[in-house]
Amino acid sequence: MVPAATQEPVPAKPTAPVTREKAMTAKRWEFSPSTVTVAKGQRVVLTITSSDVTHGFSLPDFGVTAKLVAGQETRVEFTPDKTGSFTFSCNEFCGTGHGSMRGTLIVQ
């Protein structure tokens, strides 16, 4: 008697993770846009350009920090692992309005 042939399952082809890319500007006491919406588990790449002086970018809920040198693009990459609204801010003193330089990341 001939044993029945067995067929190995074909592994699924891996799909490339979706990345959300967003350009931002940091300038005298504001981020533009000041609200960014992304999906949980989706890779995020923020390309931030400081248009005037050195600023910073801090998103403590995801362990993200970067120095934004005037006139240069800085890439900030992370993958949010929780949903909600999270504040990002400038963490380099940039003048009298520094304390109000904030924005919101919304993760759905």
C-alpha cells in the first residue's frame, strides 16, 4: 500500500509594513502641523525641518527625542504601541515662547 501524499502548507508571503510619513516644520514657538494622526502599530516617519533656530522634538510616551538644527531636515521614526492622545513638545530652549511649543499625536 502506498502512503497518501502529504502537502506542506505554503507559508504566507510577508507583507511590507505600512509606514505613515509626514513632513513637519518647527518654527518660532510652533510645530506645523500641530496635530498628527496615525494608526497603532503603523511605522511613523516624521521629517521635521526647523526654519529658524535650533529646536527639539520630544515625545516621551514613545521614548522619542531629537535635536532639530536650523535649516536641516531631521527624521524621527517610531512605531506607536498604544492608542490615545499624546503631547509632543520642543525640548531645546528656543526663546520666550518655548513653553508653549507643543503638539498632539493621536494614535487610533
